[in-house]
Amino acid sequence: MKSLNGFKPLAMILPGLLLAMFIIGYPVLDLANTSLQEVSRFGQLRGFTGFDNFAEVFSDPLFWGSLKRTAIWTVTVVLGTLVISLPIAIILNDDFYGRGVARVIIMLPWAISLTMTAVVWRWALNGRAGLLNATLMDMGIMTEPIEWLAEAQLAFTVEMMIGILVSIPFTTTIFLGGLSSLPQDSYEASMVDGATRWDQFRYITLPLMKPFINIAIVLNVIYVFNSLPIIWVMTEGGPANGTDILVTYLYKLAFRFGQLGKASAISLIMFGVLLLFTVIYVVLVMRDEKDTAAGEDE
Amino acid sequence: MPSKLKKSLIYWAFLSPLVVVILFPFAVMLVTAVRPRDELFVYPPRWGFSEFRWDNFAEMWVKTNFGEALFNSLYVSVLSTVLALVLSIPAAYALSRYPFPGKGAYRTFLLMTQMMSPIVLVLGLFRLMVALGMVGNLNSLVLTYAAFNMAFTIWMLQSYFSTIPRDLEEAAWIDGASHLNSLIRIFLPLAVPAMAVTAIFSFINGWNEFVLALTMIRSSDDFTLPVQIYSQVAGRYQVEWHHVMAGTVLATVPVAIVFSWLQKYLIRGMALGAVK
Amino acid sequence: MASVKIRNVEKNYGSLRVIHGVSIDVEDHEFVVLVGPSGCGKSTLLRMIAGLETISGGDIMIGDKVVNDIAPRDRDIAMVFQNYALYPHMSIFDNMGFSLKLRKRPRSEIEEKVMEAADILNLKPYLERSPGQLSGGQRQRVAMGRALVRDARVFLFDEPLSNLDAKLRVVMRTEIKALHQRLQTTSVYVTHDQIEAMTMADRIVVMNAGRVEQVGAPLELYDSPANLFVAGFLGSPSMNFIKGRFRRAGDGAHVLCDDGTVLPVPATSGATDDQQVVAGIRPEHLRLAGEGAGVAATVDVVEPTGANIELFVELAGERVCAVFRERHPFRPGEKIALGWELDKIHLFDASSGHRI
């Protein structure tokens, strides 16, 4: 009976585990294998070449450019998202007229695929007829339409702002979950203790939200680092690779230029970076769970 | 209470820039979708237009093969959701109810796969589907979506399952129900809302996915909606923007409505520990 | 220190009125306990004194100042919460010193005051721990310490002992009382436990359904409850009530129950002849009557508590409790006779519930 009890839960998790291991595990091994071989455009492996593919990647200025932009993209979007989302979550957690409507509107970008969002923005930013130009000209902010996506620096900036916009709902959701778990009586006690609203934010909200902020940072870093559709749909990394980040560059190498060995090498490098972020995340989550468990023991 | 009114005004003033930026693309989408074709490119650009051209939707439906893409998206989203749920429900139940060897390792594995993005593995996934002879086959998407969604669905489900009191099942056992019986009669009915919510989020994930669909699907007959709409825009000299926007309206508005209705459950699920 | 005056205070939630014009005066240095069943409005009233709830009508004064529109932080009060409300992310030291830190007091003063409070409450070994690492009783002490550090003008206690186990509750009860005797800080203490109210209070305010039923010193309330509610609420086991009609007969008087039982009562009572009354007698005032005297009763259940025997009998068709110090060998079904001193009986008007 005892051995059966141990077996039953294993049997319950096994089918899903097998599928996940197969669909996620096989590609990782295949990429590792491919990255060490010479590969034809059509995917035939032509024998081991050691770390030639990696060497090629590291001597490629486009890789370094993409890497730099990936860093800028990730840091800007994540920081921008956090700075905007925390006050928004605090507002949405409070009771005010129209809160339900506000919540729905703030969460809307999450409901829509990044692809669609990017397609719509690509049209809205159209240099000749785009409605953003129309709006800004109607408001008298400018007299001539602007080609938003024709110049790399401007296009990249716009893309980062859209990146922030679409990351806000998820981040706000994490913060709302966090805020709703904060002990209400701590706020009452602090009112009696003489805290102003600012004191409450500084000494209670912020420290107690720290685990949620940490998790929001790590998750957003992972998502933003991996985000392809916005840049791909709006500029395809152009003009002249000026908005390429690692994922778009990787996609081009693999499916446009057929440089499969090099693409595999970049995939593996990214996988490594991602793994590092993930380990940070897992450690954060586990630590958090341990704290909660310790608290519940009482 | 006047102080609440004052607070509300301040809050809305603070939120309004963001609200405008969020609603802006929706306005762009709607206004373009019903605009006559020859008023797309006018100088200077303007919001106004002469008449509502509802025919754009019908034209777009025929010209862009929208119906087929809609069907493909439904097919992939529904099947991947069913597959993910069928595999996740027992796993989530096991996680929330039983101790078992390797539980900690399994939870870590789930957290890690939750973080794995298809884009990093896209080349390997493509080669896997080549090896399986499934490139160009919608079922390749069903398999990959289900696999990548499972971490999320298991987390969501187990956090809800943990809130269903164990006593209820134990009471059923004492009342003479078998484990299976109590599972079917007591547990599952209580878990239906959780499963429905999780299913809808999994569906939306599949509905919105782009990179894998772009990679695996070769023939335009098999395009899902995001890829189909993207293909109307990418690499074309002449983009029929009114059709593209009509397509995005049809593809996004229903999902946005369902999502708005359900977002509070997502917040709850996260508060319960899908993220924590 | 300061007095607290509550003048015709009302509280409405929308159209629902939960507190109906309550007035209470708490003198300087006094320890007043608000007691009543759950939902009687006692906690709401306390939170209104603290400023955590708005006041719908009337005034609350601390010292000579109306505080209705003053934020809690400016009222100079300290409060011990039911769930302690310790800041989970701060050490015990920081929890206790938080209010002083907010007031920008120098570090040395904070340390001195926290140490002093920790000394009084035996918390010195725990100052660097976090609240999660303490037991319930220790957390309760920290909550007290946080209030002590303040030198506040008024202490407010919101059912501070209700989350402790029975034994610890008795210990802490005594400690709080000793602390008050030493510090003499004006205190308002809310509880649903009448024993806490009886043992700790200088004066008790009995509340029910948003109204004050009676105010007075504990024994005053115990000995002459103003109405049936107070009579039944204070005392454990609670007072026995028997319905009947008041009758005068010659020099004496009695209550005639529906089943014909005659209960002797004092003739000095102000009740009128044939008035519908409720006679109340506390269990400890019942005693075994001698042969041929007293009122007949049938033993139902016997519950020895060790110190006492609690006896439940059927008397005049009602279940009546009697408490004996002596260990009589009662048996269920046994017929006995019970008597009482006439002046120990309370008479209440049956319709209004008021004491006669």
C-alpha cells in the first residue's frame, strides 16, 4: 500500500513530464550538438568543428551590436515598467470611483498578442498617414509628419516604449497580488504609531513588497530579453540592423541566412544567460516559500 | 464622501496619460478598419473620414482568407489547451495532495520550464519537427504550445487546488466513497471554475503565439491569425491597411473582452501563488 | 495622561446604524473595559477612539480636545491589536521603537525606552528576532511593549488576549492589570470575555446591539444588574432566570410560576401585584434546603469542576444551575429541595427586562 501511494503521484505527473522533457529537452541537446558542427544551409551536419561556430559569433560585430542593444532594451524596458507599475498597482489597490474600469483598461494590452499590437503601432506610426502624426499635428505639437521607424535610434526608442507599455499589465498584476497579501493591520498599527502616508510607503509597503519586486524584475528580464514580435513586426531589426537584438538576429541567422551553426551557437549562449536568470528566479521563489513556511509554523 | 471623490480625481489624473496611450492603438484600429481605402493615405494625415465602410470586413474576410486562419487558430488553441489540461490536472492534483520523492526537483523543473521561452529554442524545435516530419503541420504547434504552457497551467491549477479543503474529500472517504469516487463527485466539481479559468488563459496563449507559428507553418493555408495578419504587412510593397486593421479588430476584440472579464481571476491566481 | 469623553457617538455604514448615540466618560488614570457579545459595536467604538474609523455623529474628546477630525498619528494614543499587528519585516526592537523613530527621536533615547519596556515585559532576549520567530504570548508582549514605549496619553486594547490559550490568557490578564496599577495610564480595553472585564476593570461598560446597557464598577454591576441582559452576561455560570407572576401574601411575597411552583421573594420589592416578572438568582446563591423547606427540584446533570460541583436541575419547568463548594453525592433523577436568601434574588419586569 505504501509503495503504491508513492507510485500514484509519480504516475500522475509522468505523462506531462515526458512531453515537456521531450519538447524542451530534445531541442536543447540538438542545439548543443549542432553548435559544435559545420552545418549546411539545409541543416545537414557535416562533422565536428569544435568551437568554430562560437568563435565566428564572437568575431561578428553584428552579434556584439545586438548584444549591446539587448542589454539596453532589457534594462530600459524592465526599469521603465517597474517605475510605472508600482504606483499604478498602489492606486489600483486603493478604493476609488471607476477602479473596475481602470483595472480593465490597464490590463488590456496583456489580452492582445504582441504581434497584433506591433502591427497596429506600425500603422499608427506610419510616416505619411499614421494617426500618431495626425494626433500630434492636430494638437499643434508639430507641423510636419515624422518618419518614426525610418531611423534606427528613434525606431528603437519607440519600440522600447511600446515594450514598456505591454509589460505594465503583467507587472502590475504581480504587484497587486503582493499588495493584497500585505497585512492590513500593520497599516493600522503604523497609523497609531504616528506614520504619515509616506512613512507607510517607505517603512511598510516597500520592504514588504521587496520579494514581489524582485520576482517582477527577474520575470520581466526573462520575458523582455526573449521578446521578438515587437521589433520583428515593426522594423525586422532594421534599418541596417540598427534595431536588432539577439532574438531578432538569431531568427534572421537561422531562417533567413541559413547560418545554422552560428544560430545554434547564439541560441546556446542565450540559453545559458536565460538559465542564469532562471536560477536566480528559482532561488528567489524558493527562499520566499521558505520564509512563508517558517512564518506559518507558529 | 467628498474625500473619496477628490482621491478618485487625483488618481484618474495620474492614470490618464497611460490610459490614453493604451486606448490609442484601439482607436487607430477601429478608425482605420472602417475607413474607405482611398482615405488611408491622405496628406496631412487625419483622424476623420467620410463614411463608415463596414464592407471592409467582408472584403477582408474573403481576400485575406480570414476564415481559414481563424479556424487554424481555433484548432491549435483548443487542442493545445485540451492536451495541456489533460496532462496538467493529474500533475497539479498530485502536487497539491501527495508528498512524493523528487517533489522539490519537480517543482524546480516546472519553474525552469515556465521560464523557457520558445524563441531561444526555436531552431532546435524546428529541427525536432523536421525530424518528426511535422513541419507545416498544425499539430506541431499543438504539441509545442501544450508543452510550453504546461508549467503555467500546472502552477495555476495547483495553487487553486490547494485552496480546496482536503477535509471535503476525507469526509467523502469516511462516508464510504472510494478515492476515485470522491475525486469525481467532490473534488472535480469544486475545481471546475479553476480549470475553466486556466483553460481560457492557455487558450489565449495559443491564440496569441507568433514565433513558433511563423517558423513551423509554411503554407498560407495553414497560417494562424497572428502570422496571417503579419503576412499582410511584412515584405509587401502595398499594404491594404484597412484590411489589416479590420483583421486585427476581429482577431483581438473578442479575446480582449473575455480577458477583461477574467483578469481578476488571474490576479487572484497570482496572489495564491502562481508567481510566489 | 488624559481623560476620554465619548458624547452621543453614532456610527453608520450606509443606512445601517451600528452604534446608537453612545456616551461614556473615561476618567484620567482609569481602566475601563468595554464588554459585550460579538457585533455589539465595542470594537468599532474603540477604533473610533483610535481614529481608525470615521465618526458618523457625536464627538470624541481626548483630554479637552475634540479629536473627530484628527488623524490617528496626532491623537497621542497607543493601541494593542487583537492580532498584535506586528510589522513582520522588522525585528522586535524595531517594532517597539518604530513610533519613536517616526517621531525622529535620537537613537539613544529609542534604545533606552525600548530597553526599559523590554525589561518590564521580559522581552530582552528576543529583541533581535523577527515576529515570526516568537510564540503567541511573546508576540502579545511585543504588542504591549510597542504601546509602552510610547508614553501615550491613552492605551487602547482591542481584545488583546483572545488569541492566546486559556492558561496564558489568565497570566497576561494579571500582568496587564499589574502594569496598569504601576503606570496608571488611562486605558480602554475591549473584550467579549466577561471574566476579563470583571477582573481587570475599574469600571465596566456593558454594550449590546450598539447601545450601552449599563456602566459601573464590576461588583456593582454584578450585584445589581440594571436589566436582564447585564444580569445574564456577567457571571459564569450565568444567572438563572425563572418566569412567573409577582404576588403579595400577608407579610411576604412570592413569584408564582406557570406550573404552580412558588418562589419566595423579598416583600420590599417594588413590583406590583400580578406583574409578569422574571426572577433571577445566581448559581452560587442557591443552597440545599432543609427537610420540608425550599423549592422542589430534580437533578439532571452533575458536573464536578474540582473546586466546585455545578449542578443542573429542573426547577419550575426551567433548567437551573446551582454551584456548591461541598462535594454532595448527587445522582441524576434525585429529588432535592433548593433555597436562597431572599435578598439575593433579582426581579426584572418581564416585558421591558428592567430591574424592579
